[in-house]
Amino acid sequence: MDIFHNNPMLAGVRQMLGAFAKQQIRPIADQHDRDESMPWDLMKMAQGFGMTQTAVVDGRKALTGKDEEGDAAKPKSQARIGCAGSEELAYGCAGICLAIGGSGLAASPVARMGTEEQQQEFRRLLKGDDDHGHIKVAAMALSEPSTGSDISGLSTVARPDGDHFVINGHKQWITNGASASVYVVWANTDPSAGRAGVRGFIVARGTPGLVPGRKETKLGIRASETAQVHFEDCRVHKDMLLGGGATSEGLSDTKKMLDSTRPMVGAQAVGIARAAFDYLVERVQGGTMQGTPLAHHQRVAFELAEMEMEIQAARALVHKAAWMADHNMDNVRMASMAKAYGAKVAQDVTSRALTLLGEEALESGHPVEKWYRDAKIYDIFEGTGQIQRRIIARSIFGVNPT
């Protein structure tokens, strides 16, 4: 039974973005992968489909035409809509999917923690085009060279100085890091406060002391820009401290924010797996081995059956985690399961597809070779597979997973 069957809104998003992926993303995916270039023209086109850079802050209206509150009699579906759309876009190309939605990483904490004034400022900084005529994008500056998934070990500091904070530190592997017009930067405001001292700041491009660094060359998701960002005595007004002077749970707020984004990362991994699976099914249906149709060979058929089971299970986990987020339920364990299992399935399915297709799939430019490279990152970013399993295990034994 299709998990979208009883939700026309989800089915509509899936149909619309599925067509967009096939007609607009697939034809240019290989070129942007080879060039390691952002698909700026396509990103501007995507805005016409509701995929704006501020969609997360704007709420449901961007994709559904309805206000965030919507009809009180109907359950919210924002998280599930995001997952359905993410799967379809990644089905076209994971790198382009991340290029289109990369600003959502920064928008999520602004939507969750920001004041109304901060949300308005975030929108303002993303209006119009940049100096190159490209749409403006945002970046979430969280990971650091020595911390990666261990965000409790942030070394970037924000020192209070009158009405400002002075930020010093280095960030690495930042999506949109070189091109962003606005950054959401995470820094330790009070080392003596421990985890509670970690806070987020909205920092505009051009702020003295904010220095975009080297763009990284990557194994996969090459259409999405990843770069270093440096902060050298970067002065930020206290009004840009996320949440203002309100009480914050610090690092816990940050981790709760990741619980809302991890299901979408799992959905992207499902999209990659589905792309490789569909390609393989099409090849099997038209191929023979020793005069017998490939589909009649039990080993091939069983491999496809295993892949289908894994994909369906991963999608179910993703939408369970998203459903819990839509209903304001604690989804920390389920979000980690969705992300970790989705990543596992993407790597497993693309690896099996490579094996079944043989030498042809090892050639540069072959779609399965590209999907295989793209799949690996999903076990690393947004918290490694090991971090997710640690969260799940701690939750099983009743220990605070954050």
C-alpha cells in the first residue's frame, strides 16, 4: 500500500517534483557533477515551484498555498511534505537537490529559534540576486575541522563586547559556504556554561571578519557547494543572537533542530537508492544471460527483491519520523533511525547495482557510478552513522540521547 495514498497533498508534491526531477534535473545532472558547479539557473527556476530559499521560515505556505496554521481540523504535514519533495529531487540528483534546498539548513534554526524580527532580517538578506546575478543562498556554519559530528566540542567562540559579540573560529564542510549571502553561525558564548553556552547568530555576508574560505573538491554531491568559512574578530550585534535575550537550551536547541532535518536527509538517501533500483529494473527487463531473460534468473530477481524491501522500509522510517515531527512528538530516536538506515540502504542498493551491472557501471559518467559516489556522504553529514547509532542506543536504555 502506498504511504501517500491517503494524503492528496503529499501525492501532489511527489508528482510535481518527480516530474521536475526527471524533466529538469536529470538532463543537467552529469554536467554539473563533472564541473562541480552549482546549478544557478535551475535554482532560480525552482523558486517558481515554491522551492524558495526561505521556504522553511515561511512555513507551509511556500509549498501548499496555506498558512502555517492551516485548517485546524487537518493534521499538519510540513515535515512529510519536505521528505516527499526531498526524495523526488534526490531521485533526479542528490547534489542538485542539496543546491536547491541547502539554504533550508540555515533557515531551520531561524524558523525554530529566531524572533519575528530575526526572521524578517533573514528574509531580507535573501531577497533579490547577488553580485553575480545568482539567487541569494544561506549557509549553516556548524561543523569545524576538529569536531565534525561532535558538535558539543565547538571551538568557535563568541565573546560579549558591549552591544556586540565578537566571533573567532573556523568552520569547515559548510554547504553554500563560499557563496552565501547570510550565515547562521554556531559558537560558544560562555565556555563555563558548557553545552548551554552554544548559541546561534545570524551574520550577513560582508560583515568585517567573515571570510569565506576554500571550496572543497568532493567524492560526490558535487553540484552542491561545500567550503570553509573563517571568523576573525567578526563583530555581530546582539540583536542577531538567535532568540535574542530569551532563555535558550543552547546545544540542546541545536540538536532538536537536527531532529527536524535528519528525516529529510534520510529521504534524499531513499531517492538515490530508488534511482539506482529503477535503472537496474529497466536494464534487467531488457537483458538476457545465456539466452535466458535476466529477470528469470533467481539470483538477480532475489537481489531486486531485497533492494525493494530495503527502500520501502527506509521510506517508512523517514515518514514515521516526519509524522512525529508534524505532531510535535519527540522523534529523536526515529529521526536518527531514518537517517542512519536511509544512508545504509542508499549505499547497499548502489553497491549491489554496480556489482550486477559489472564493468560498464564503473565508467565515469555512468549514472550508477555517480549515485554510488553520492550515496557515501549520507553516512557522514548531519551526524555520522556512528553518531546516529549512539543516539539510538542511548534512547533504548533510557539515557538522554542528546
